[in-house]
Amino acid sequence: MQHFRFSFLIAILCLSAAFYWGGTVGVFIAAILGVLEVSLSFDNAVVNASVLKGMDARWQRYFLTWGMIIAVFGMRLLFPIVIVAVATGIDFVGVAQMAINDTTTYAHHLNNAHVQISAFGGMFLLMVFFSFIFNENKDLHWLGWIEKKISSFGKLEAIEIIMALSLLLIIQNYLPAEDRLNALIAGVGGVVLFVIVDSCAALFEDKEVGEEVVIVAKKAGMMSFIYLEVLDASFSFDGVIGAFAITQDVVIIMLGLAIGAMFVRSITIYLVHKGTLDEYVFLEHGAHYAIGALAGIMLISMRFHIPEVVTGLVGAVLIALSVFSSVRYRKQHA
């Protein structure tokens, strides 16, 4: 339980603030949002763990402290305000006041930006998925020869970018004419951001000699930290928008999602310290396939509404199947 003590402390503080702001109803809604955030983001925790296990203890602490502040106040409160400000042309202060005083209008503007949000987040997550399945250096393949064959295409230069942009061009063709350009720009932005972060991380991971090794390690940790925060942002987009279906009070939304985000981070640290990814060898595979499914759902949602329960169930089923496969694999190779 030591990995979750800080999470329970944050939960108590957030629920207390929710009671002060919205009474018993506020506490109930914040708790529901927290549970939903955890259930929808477990695959995020697994992928986070696969990145975090390569970072030193200092950057792992930053992930739980500064990363938490960025996740709650940055990605779940300020960033949606920035999106609405850009989409409407209203200044940041005006949108912030709208979020507090006129939540209905704020929710309406945020929902109108759904195409751009889904295109950006969906393409970033799709690049995460493609980078995994097209990784020719993988030794273990969950889907056997099918996955092995797919990974062999990783020998083609920039296959992930080619596939992602081709899919974006196809999908935007089925959108209403007024949404196509916005979806295209936002989607390309998601791909570009992934390439920038991934390229910088690869640059800093190059091994050097002498005292520069320490500097390189620090920069690699920093880029991994940035990558995790962007990944968290991509996961949080749908959660923020979906939360407005439960309540339009942005304060309660932030408090509820903060509870969930903190527990997701604690789960991530737990997976790293307990070596769960080494014990359940296909868990990382299942999480990446869940990310691929989420990316597809976000892109399809630009045209059709998909209930949040579908997103959660798809991810849960893939994670459960990967755990089952891991247990069976371990018994076969005992």
C-alpha cells in the first residue's frame, strides 16, 4: 500500500475540496469521475511503466510530483481553456471566467472543438501504437507469426508516419467539408509532435564517453518525462470532454480527474517497482493494442459518437486477454 499512500492523501484533499465546493453531490460526482479516469487509463499506466522503468529514481519522483501538477492543472484545467480560446478567438482570461461562471457555454465551445482534439490526440496515440507494432527489434510477439510479420515492415523507413498520414487523409475525406481542414491540421500536428519528442529522446539516448554520460542521461530522462506528459494529455482529452456528460462544473471535473490521474501514476510506479511487466510479458502488448483501439475510436468519433463505456470495455478486454496470455506463457515456460 506504500505506493498508494500519496494517492489516498490527494483523494482525501480533493474530496474535501469537492464537498466545500459542491456539497455531498460534489463529493459523489468527483468520486465517480476518479473511478472512471482510473478504469479508462489503466492501459496508459502500463505504457507509462514501460517508459518509466528506463528512467532514474529522480525522474520517477518528478513524474509523481511535478508531473502530477502538470497533469491536473495543466492538461485537465488550463489546456482545455487554451483549446477553447484558440477555437473561439476569446482571450484566455475571458474563457477562464466563462469556465467558472458560464459552464454551459464553455462546455458547448469545448465540444465544438471535438474534431481538432480527437484528430490531434488520436494521431499521437496512433503513432505510439504504430511505433510498437512496427518495432522490428521485438523478440516476443503476442499474436505470433501475424505480429512478427507486421513488425518486419519496420525495416521500411518512416513506415509509422506513412501509415498514420495515409489513414488521416482517408478519414478526413469522410468528414463534413467544414471540418476537414481543421482535422487535417490537428492530425498532422499530433504526428509532428510525436516525431519531435521521439527523435529528441533517441538523440539523447546515444551513448557517449566521459563526463558527458551524466548529461546525456539527464536529457534522456527529461525527454522521457515530456513524452509521458504528452501521452497523458492525449489520454485526458476524451476524459475531459466525456466528464461534461456527468457534470458541467469544471472545478468538480478537475478534482475528480485529479484523483484518477494520481492513482494512475501510483499504479505506474507500482508496476515498475514490482517488475510486473517482466512477470506478465504480454501486458505491454495488450496496453499498446488498447492504445491503438483508443486512437481508432478517437478518430472515428470525429464523425460518429461512441459511448465512453465502449472505450473502457475495449481497453479492459485487451488488458485482461494479455494478462491471461502472460500467465499461460509463464506456465508453458516454467
